Amino acid sequence: MVILFYVSCTDDMCATEPPVSPAASISETLPVIYIETENRQPIVSKEEYINATYWLDPMGKDVEPLGSATDPLQMQIRGRGHSSWKSPKKPYKIKLAKKTAIMGMPKNKHWALLKPSEGTVAGLQLGKLMDMAWTPSFRPVEVVLNGDYIGLYFLTETIRIDENRVNIHEQQEQETNPDLIKGGWLVEVDNYHDECQITIPECSRWNLTLRYHSPENLSTPQLQWLTNEFKSINSAIYSSDKTSTEWEEYIDVESMARFFIIQEVMDNPDGFHGSFYLHKDLAENARWVAGPIWDLVCYNREKTDYTFRMKVHYGFTPHWIGEIIQYDSFCKAVEKIWNEVNPTRLTEIYSCIDEIVLPLEAAWQNDCARWNDDSAQTAQLRADRIKTALHRNIEWFGKHLPVSRYASCADIDADRDLPVRVFNLQGIYIREYPDEKEALSNLEKGTYIVNHRKVQIK
């Protein structure tokens, strides 16, 4: 029996409502953002911004101050999130009056204040270590809203098309020129019904719901192009011919492989289910690139299978990946990238977690006091917990790299005397043998992948 529980909670998790202790105050160990809404009105909407001012006190840290108590800067603020918006400690989206560099992060108007978690730390750092095209940065801060200390937050770059973020061409809203509609898109495979969405059948079992973030207001030609584009992608991915390369005409294979590795290392149940972003530039032969990553959590469980397969059991919809993993080109890309990043790059994640999480001890304790959370959840415990989970997942994945049943037989004979790894037809690693002869002599009846070939033992 496998018991699942989350290492951490992010945007759409943790909708509990503990009592609030307003007596807590800033820890003086992190920069503090002070926000005052106009007439100190409460923030009650996730759709409508309200006017506000802010200033950033570095609290002795090596960051640039912004504004002051007597001369604050202009901004707007609204709520964000889904289930998390129902909890007492709210996440927020903020829009500054002008593009501003904050705490070493590049200039932009748009930011988010997210509830902190060790899963967010690990996930976003992995995105950088894995050389994703772009991964949001964040900085820990404490926040005082209308004179009320509301705890520890991660001030985070939001996902937008921008020269400092998703750096691609951004097409105009209501565009009708067919040559300009083909690129400049930022979309999200979503699991919530929201505005700016299309829903089309993905397969016979479920639909694909796609939210278009840029542009937001589509012309009829734009809407038709986007709908037809993803119908074609679904058709190519779900081809019965898993030696076909048609899907690669639409999707950047290596970016999808990097995205897949991160989801498996995190053991993230939402990996191909929600907050699954894709973007496409306007350029010759441009393909859809997987990412940026966002809103990652981690199952703390004994990993025995790929996360997307576990998701089906628990009612999640693993868009595309169950088909894509059957293509040999994808499996080879996963192996190539894995060998590039493991162990040299991935082992950096442990020190990254300590460097970010451990200094948050005092602020996290004050946050727990403010929201009456479990003060036994120390920064050290949080760091050790996520590091243990990642180490276990990295070790498992390294022994279970996917292998397509349609793998090419080319150049296999030269390696017959080397140790061979045996997989079942679903790509699950079984064991390693000194050579192929011993493998074929010891395997029970069944069909296997041996040396990248499908072999039937009778």
C-alpha cells in the first residue's frame, strides 16, 4: 500500500482555514515590502486590480531600497490562485506603475506574491539547472499589508512574453494577417475553467483545455488557427505509428524531454495536468517549446513508477505524455539530456536548497505564528525533507530511463558484449545483466526491451 502526502503546498493546494494570530511581526532577517491599498480597502477580487502604494525596506540586506514610508511608489494589486485564494493567507498579483528591477531581478511591471514552499524552491532551481529556455526567479520577502504583518512570501517573476522573461515575438491582439498568426504564442494546458480558453478533444478519454495568455483578445482567424493547430498536434501525437516523426514538426523534442525530467525528479502530480505552459516564437521552422515551469509540488512517496502513470490512478489527466513516451526520438532525447545533467548539474540542487531555505528560519517561524501553523516545521526540516525526496526520485529515475518499444536496432550488434539493461514494454526498468546472452537465458516468459530491441521469450 502506498500512502501519498505532499512535501509542500503551492498555488492551488492547502485550502485549509486555520485561525489567525495578528500579533506576529516581521523577523528583521529579510527585506520587507510594505503595501497600502487606497483607503486601506481589502483585496477581495482576483479579477479587478485596486490602487495601492508600496515601498521596499532592505532591512540591512544587499538589495536596493525602493520608495520610502514618506514617498511610496505606485502599484496595483489583486488576488490570484484557485483553492489557495480560499485560505486565510492569500497569494497576490501585483502590477507596478512602471517597469522596475526588484532585488536583483530584471525590470518588469508584473510580479506575484506566492505563499512559500520548499517545493517551489526546488522546482524553480531545477528549471535553471536543467537549462530550460527561461525559468522564473523569486526572492523571499516579508510583507506588511495595510499595517498588518501577513508573513513570508516569495516575490516571483510571473510568466509573460518579455525580453527578460519568455523572450519571443509577441503577436498583436485581433491580428488577422495569416503570416503573423503562426507565432508569438504563450499558452497553458489548464485544469480549471477560466476565461481565454479553448477546449478540444485530445483523445477518446478526455479533452484538452488550453488557456491562451498572449494574446488575450483573439480575432476569429487567431482563434481558428489556434484550434486547428492543437487539433493537428493531438492527431500527430496520438498517431498509431509510433515511428512517425510528424509530432516533431510541432513540438521541440528536447524541451519536452527537459520538462519531463523535471516533473519526474520532482514527482509532480500536476506536471502534464495543469500549469503546463508552452510557447512558440514567430520564426521559420519554429516549434512549440515546453515551459516555463510553474507551480511544482512533490509527492513524498516511495517512487515505483512514472508520475504521470500514478496520476491516472488518482484521477489526474496526463496530457500527451503517455503517447509521447512511446516515441524513440523522445526517449533518446531524455537519455541524452539526463546524461548531460546527472550527476554534475543535478547534485547542485541540494546546496541550492540549503542556501535558500535555511536562512528563512526566523521568518518562517513568524509566519507560522501569524497564521497559527505548525511551528515544528522548521526550515531545516523543510530542507531535509525535500532533499530526501529529490535524492530518492533522482536515483529511481536514473535506473528507469524510458525506452521505446519501437527503438531502432541500428548499431546494436557492436554493443552486445556490454552490460545490458532490460525493460518491460512500458519502459519500466527490470534489471541489468552482464551481457545479452545471460539476459536472454534468465528472463522469464514474456516480451521485453533488450538492447533497444523488442525480444519475446517463449
